[in-house]
Amino acid sequence: MTLFLLDHGAGNVQSLANSIKRLGYPFSWITIPEDFQKATVLIFPGQGAFHTAIECLTARGLLHPLLDYVNSGKPYFGICIGMQVLFASSAESPSVRGLGIIPCDIVRFDDTDKAVPHMGWNTAECLDPPSDPRSTEGLSATSHYYFVHSYCAIYDPERNPVAAEWAHSVTQYGNEVFVSTVRQGNVFGAQFHPEKSGPAGLAILDAWIKQSLAGRVSTTAATRVPRLPKPVDGFTKRIIACMDVRANDEGDLVVTKGDQYDVREKTAPKVNAAGAVRNLGKPVALASKYFESGADELCLLNITSFRNSPLHDQPMLAVVRAAAEHVFVPLTIGGGIKDTVDPDGTKRPAVEVAGAYFRVGADKVSIGSEAVYAVEKLRAAGSVDGTSAIETISKMYGRQAVVVSIDPRRVYVDPSTYDGPYKDELVYGKDDGPMAERGKAWLYQCTVSGGRETRLVSAVELAKGAQTLGAGEILLNSIDRDGTGLGFDHDLVRMIKSAVTIPVVASSGAGTTKHFVDIFRETNVESALAAGIFHRDEVSIRDVKAALQREGFNTRVI
């Protein structure tokens, strides 16, 4: 029996390869149609939009051989888009036909009661009786798995009986229950990403591969227990560790952390003298440490990328590649994700830059300054034109692959005289709030180039514009709170969260475990990020999760 992985030419397939290497299984890649004849066990890792997957398979002559393989009875495991292509069609791309193995449609989540995409960790409840251990495919009722998708197969035995017949496990998000794994005969599929689901996901891959290579394909259970919606879903709050990466004065890539975006040590006696770049560790070593500590996601931000051509920044690509070999949770890369020109004059579109990072193991890309410029252009034109980095990347890989990082700072104004375009967004200091804020009013204005330049775009306008352009998540920073340890800016987070329907990550200012508890309790934000307190071991990720659990929040436990 020979294990093959299908590389359809778009997205992060390297992370699955890294997972299988970690498990110790040899494998080969399917890159041409003839390779299907050699495969006896096949995994199709998926990332990207439905139409991109079908178009890439078709262009490379792999679509019909894939259909023939699935129909041959040999073991098949489709992950995320690799599962969705088994269906007849998807609302993401209504004019594009899927393989039709499962003759029903993929639909979009309802975003009236929750953020979409469904991005984060959730449970999966197996519907098969547990009498045969093979029937679970390694799925654990107590584990959480990483999902990142806007479209799903709704589980409803009455209205969608075909999907219900194929449903091996189901997951609840908000009030909706959807199919999280399918299984019939030789076909197994997962909507979540086992290669990004830590030890729980590796257990599923190991169980399925071991069973398939041994020729023991599970049979479908004769009866499956119907699942009704529960009062509360299993969705967790995410804790993200962020690493700002840059070259120090000796040219080595290090993790650093700024105070209000200043990453150099303060020196005396010279006034305003800049010291050495603050060095808090090596990127790959810290990434591995945070993965082992239970971080739900990791973020690597190349904070000096604007100085170089990203595709010529081989050390940063190497960092992402190496981190992905040791980290089996989602990895976001930021910095330099834009249209660029190489020193030799070669033009590099943003989607190519993003693709390079996806190919070495990144799951999402974060866009900062370019998002501000794109929203300014959107405001001037009044409509999208499909050319921005946000639009081109989300079209190719799906909006769940695009994070927009917002770097706002407070601009204080006199509310009695201010008559600017953002007067409805003014925030007023509370009488019982910090002394420095009492009697004042301010708005949140966006910056570019690492906070060096302020633009006439508000944080709300940028968040709304980013969602319109195709972003799937907002990473919400605060220059005023950065490095202060005073806690997250609740007014800012609450304002942005109410302005968009995509997930929001709260960032900047965390100093204690209580700050995480407070931001989740007082806002509806999905996740929270910290950097310096983790790097300096002032607070651990385990401490944060323990505090959240004591307060009744659902978190992933390793």
C-alpha cells in the first residue's frame, strides 16, 4: 500500500506533509494524472476557495482522475476543501460543479448570530456507535479541532437527508449544526484541519493512515444517532502568541517587542538615543515553545519587511518553513504582503507573495498598510475593483486566508467643535475611568508604516472596508496600549466588533490573566493576542487558559 498526497497547486499543503513526516509515514505527491495509478491511499489537503480548487484540478488534468480514484474504492481522505469538492456544488462558487460524490450542496453560514468565517477550535461529535473503535477514525468527543471556513454542509436529517446519511460527526456553531466529518465506504472527509489541530488532529491522521495502509477500510455504521442542537456550542476562545520578527544590528532575525512600537532599548545619558534592537529570542524556538504551551495560533510579523522585496527575503521564508515543521496549529505571517518589484525590475503581485508563504507552511497572511491604502481607494471610487491585495488573495485562497491588521492611535478632539467625518465614532472618557481620560473625547485614527504615519481613515472605516474587500479576520492593535500592560482597549474592541461580522482578535496592552478574562467578558471578541508578557515569561499561556476556565470560558486543553 502506497500513501500519496494530492497537491492541487494552491494553498498550504506543506503542513500536512510535515504532520505525516512527524508521524513517520513515507509518502509521495500526486502532481500529474498518471500518479493516480500508483496511489493506493490518498489524502487531499485543502485550502482555498471552492472554485480555485476545481479550476486548479481541471487545469492540471487532475479532476477526472481524482473522481475515478474515489470511485475505485481505494481509501480517500479529503481535508476542508478536499472534503467540500466531494459535494455537488458550493454557494461560494454557484456556477462551479463539484465531484458530485455527495449529491447535495455546500451553503454559507448564517452570520446573524455569530462571526463568519467559523474560525477557531470546536468539538466534533461522532454519530457512529462506539462499538467498533475503527468507526471513530481517531475522533475524540473531548478534543477540539481547528476549523476555518465560511461554507458548510448543514446537518438536518429532514431537510438535508443526503448530507445526514454521509455525516460521520457533526459540530455546532452558534445555532447551526453542520457536518464536520463524512464517511461512507472508502471515503472519509474532515471539514476541520487535523494537521493544524495539535495532538488531537495528529491522532486522527495516524489512525486513518494506519488503518488504510493495513487495508482495513471502515464500514459505514448501519444506524447513526441523530444529533439535535444544544443550548451552547463547543466553540472556544482563542489565545494567540505573536512574535514581531526583524533583523538586529548584526543581521540576525530575532523576536523583539516594542513599547508603543519602539523596539530599541532605551539608552542614557543621551536624550532620544536609540539602543540595540530588543532581543527576546529566536523565532522558531519561541514558536515551538508556545505550541507546546497550548497556544491556539501563532503569528509571525516581519516588522521591517517594507525595506525589502518579500520573495527575496529568504531568511523570513526559512523561518516560516522551519516553524511549520515544529508547530501543528495555525500560523499567520505578516509583513510585505503587497504588490512589489524585485531589484531586477520583476513585478511580484501580492497573491504571489502570499502564495510563497502558503507553500512553506503559513495558513493566513496579515495585511497592514496596504489595507489602509485599499480602503482609501475604495472610499474614493465607491466600489471594489478586484485589484487590491485583500481582493486578489481572498479570491484565490478564500477570505479565511486574509487577516487585516489595524494599527490605530487615539486622536483627542474637542467634541464641542469637532465636525469631522467621524463624529459618530467619538469615544468619551468616563467619569470613573482613568484620570488621564476623564473629560476628554477621542477617535481612533489608522496609521501605516509601523505607526509612523497617520492617515485620514478611522479604525471603523478600515474594518468595514476590509470586510467589504474580502478580509476574513481583523487583528486589532492599539498603539496607545502597546507594551503598557494596562489591559486591552475595550472601547476600541467593542466598537470594531459591533461594526463587522467577521472575527476580531484583540491585541495590545495585556499585562495579566485578568485582562484576558475582562476582554472576553465585556466584549464579544473571538480571540486575544499577546506578545511581550509571553516572551518575558511574566504570564504563561497555560495561566491565561486556567484563568479563563475558572471564569467559565470554553478553551482548548492539551
